[in-house]
Amino acid sequence: MKKLFLLMILLVTALGLLAGPAAWAQELPKEVRFAYLNGPRPWILGKIDGSFDKALGVPVNWISFPSGPPALTALAAGEVDIVRVGCVPVTSFLTKKVPLTVIGIAGVIDKSERLVAKNAIKTIKDLEGHAVATVTGSTAHYALLAAFKVHGVDASKVKLVTLNPGDQVAAWKRGDIDASYIWGPFWHDLEEDGGHILLSSGDLNKDGYYLFNAYVVSNDFAKKYPELVSKFLGAFEDTVKRYQADPDGSAALIAKELAQDVEGAKQTLAGLRYLSLKEQLETQWLGDGSATQSGIAKSFSDQAVFLVEQNELRQRDVPPSFAPFIDVSYTKKALGQ
């Protein structure tokens, strides 16, 4: 009987060895659905050459959205897995208890979002009495109202027009709007049509307003495929390094892929600050998970105040801290920590 028992153990072990690691490996999804806004960004390089597919080991389905809120709505509906989106919509959806997690910073917004006006408007104060377009609930909207506060603009005297970026360009050319707070490459079209820059989002940093684009993932996807989330972040950092090694060449490739103007793509790409994964673990950004309040968590709280003031959120729904919604374990895994 003892010999039979030993033979059974040896047989089970042998079968496991013959099956190899694949027998124990986590089942992968058929694809990873990535939602993005159709603007020039370094990770487009990974779409061009398929390096995201190679890094993840499964195809990436690239799904374009005109702005952040509909992309996050798709995430909430289970239609996409990972989203690159502005921080203000993330704040809104987190407060509404959508099951998503912030996993990284895609870029800190500097000159990639701008307030562009017709020549007759010389200062931000001059916007009173004029029509100004933006995307409601976006980082641009947040920056616009922050600029109003900083420069003493009476917001009730400004006609705020809500339009998607492409529609803003059309409205500008029709003469329906006098200014626009918009992201690249769309502001390039406005500047080419006689517009001039009143302010860029980075100009608001000195007044305590910080804006960034984030990577978020649905909680279900992150729980099922944590390795893929880490590999995604690693693939993103690789594209940033490639862009930084050859900004002009990268901009040309990205502009061609998106069928956009090369100069506009070049300026948009240069208008963001790209943090390395290691930098993102600093307390002023995502933090390493040990601090109760990182810089990004505080930024989300500041944006929640803005959204409450705009009647987009109820104060009683705002969490005491946004730190629990940030998970840097995927970043640490991507760094081999």
C-alpha cells in the first residue's frame, strides 16, 4: 500500500511537470480594452508598433472617446478596462462610488491645455460679456474657473458654452464663441485661426491648482489581472523613454497615426511633464502607499470642492480622503519592487 501511495504521488508530480507553467498560469482575457482621448501622447507609439500587445501578451483594443466623462461611463458599464483620463472627471466618478482605482499618472498638465481667445480679448478679465467654450467637468473646465477666481472674473458675466473639442473649433470658426479652454492639438487650430494664449494650466500652479492626466482601471479587471495592470504601466514608461529620446521623430510618427498636424502634435507632447514610475511614488505625487495624504490625493480633494461649488457633486458624498482609491502596488510591481 505504501509503495502504491508513493507511485501515485510521483505520477501526479510528473503530470504537473509535463503540463508546465501554463497549467498553473492565470487565464488571460481575449483583449485589454484601453480607452483614450485622441490626442498626441507618447503611448501612441505603443499603438503604432504593437509594443503594448507584446508586453501584455494579449491584443489591446484601442477605443477613442471625445472626452473623459464618456470614457469613464464606459468603464463603469464594463465596456473598457483601463482609461487614460483627466483628473477632474476621475474625482467626480470616484465620489459617485464608481468601482475604479487610480494606478498611475499619464502626464502633468502644463501647456497642453490652454485658454485661447480672439484678438479683441486682451486679458482674462476681458472675458466678461463673452462666450467661452469648454468641456463641462473636465480638467479644462476646472482650470477655467480657477483662472476666473485668480483673476477676479465674475463668472456670472461669462457665457459658458459646453462643447466637445472638435465642436469648439467649428464654433470658433463660425464666430459663435470668443474664447476656449481646450487641450491639444485643438488649440493649435484656434491659434492658426488668429487666436492667442491668455493662460496655460501650468500657470495656475503658483496659485495652488494642479492638473494631471491619470490612468485608472476597473476594480474587477485589476483584481482578476493584476499582472496585466503592472505590465501596462511598464509598457507606458517605455513609450515615454522612447519619446524623450527622440521628441521630433516621435511627434512625426504620432501625428501621422492620428492624422494630425505635426507641429501641433509636437507642441502638445511638449506641453506635458512625464513622471517616471519611480517619481510617481514620491509623496508629492501618488506616494508609496505609506503616507495618509499624498499630493495627488489632496489634489482630488481640492477638485471635489470645485465640483461641489459647481453643483456637480453633493458635499455629503465627498469622501474624507481619496487616498484609498490610489493603489501603487502595480507601479511597484512594474519596477520590480
